[in-house]
Amino acid sequence: MLRFAVASAFSSLLAVVNAHGGAMHYIIDGEVYTGNWDIQNNTEGSIGRQWNWGGVSKLEDPYFACGNNGVPHANSYYAPIVAGNIVTANYSLDTKSEEAERPWTFGHPYGAMLAYMAACPEEGCESVDLNAPIWFKVWEAGLISGTWADGYWAMRDVYEGAELDISTPASLKPGKYILRHEMLNLQTGPAQWFPQCIQLEVSGSGDSLPSTEDLVAFPGVYDKVSETDIL
């Protein structure tokens, strides 16, 4: 479910990044966590991994997993969540630059949105190889009506300021995980991916994990297609 909301952040970079972006903050089991671009300079720590505004345009890019290099904060930590609950990602700023016609949100209304998770060892996710086949899909949203070129995509709701709600599997085994969510922009061509990763600590009574055959890698998951095929 997508719900309208806007978040507070910074206006100084709006003109530069108006066409791209990422989640500015997350709401997880009632707590608010920063998701903005300044992860490495945030002295309070973060659940997020380092990412960039520009996204990824090459399927073989090693930054395809989490955007930029996916480095965790020096004081990284985990957002607790009960399996089956929702991670809400907010892509909006509540201010705008003089050049902007409206408050800044994610800059593209056409394309798919997907979310993956990766299970981590007991000691944590900080040293996990993000490019290994560790990821399993947990959520997706795409074309709601019409054709891919002129139809209504779920991404449009985020473009217009809605929050993005990502459901986690209710049967998931407790433990530490990375949640990777991506926006696949089909508007400007060639295709662009905007991935971000956050760290979660899942609790609950579930005992499920996917089999190794169901795990994918980034890069790698799109190996059977090309950027042209995706367009």
C-alpha cells in the first residue's frame, strides 16, 4: 500500500539531483531512521549503506547491489522489525529549490520497483559480500494499467510524494538481514537502477529461508537480458 507523506531534509541539492534520488528516511515498526545521502558523515550511525543519487546504468556494475560501494557506516546498526511487518521508505523532501515546480521526490514516474533481502551470519552484515548470490526477492510493484510506455506505474505514486511500503515475509527466520530496494527507471533510456540497502534485525516465530537455488546475485540477476531488452 502506498500512502501520501513528505519528509524533512535538505534543499540545497535539489537543483542538482531533481531527476534522481533515493529514500530520505524509513519508518520501521514505529521508529524513524535516516536514509539520506550523507550516511558517511552522519556521526550518529545509520542502518543504511552508502549510495549515490545517480543510480546504476550498467548491468555488470559492481555497485549494482546497493548503489555506490554499499559501504556500511562506521557505527552501523540494525533496525528491529517483526517478520511480516512493513518497511516504509520515504523518497520525498518537504522543501524545494527556486527552480523546482514542486517539492522534490523521486524523479521518475515510469518503471518497476523491487525489493530483495539477504540473510547474514550471526556476527552481522557488515562484511557480507554484496555481489555474492545471497539475495531473494520479497516484493515488487510495476505496471498497474495501460501499456509500459503510457500506462500508470506504481512508481508514479512515489513520484507524486507517496511513501513506499515494502512487506517483509511473515515466515522469515529471525536474524540479521540486508534489505535491498530498487527503483528501475524506464523513462529516460537507457534503463537506470536506483538501489539502496538497509540493515534489519528480524524477530518472530518463523523458520523459513529460501533455498540456494532461489538466490540471485547483483550483478548477475539480469544476465539473460540486456539494457535494450529491458527498455
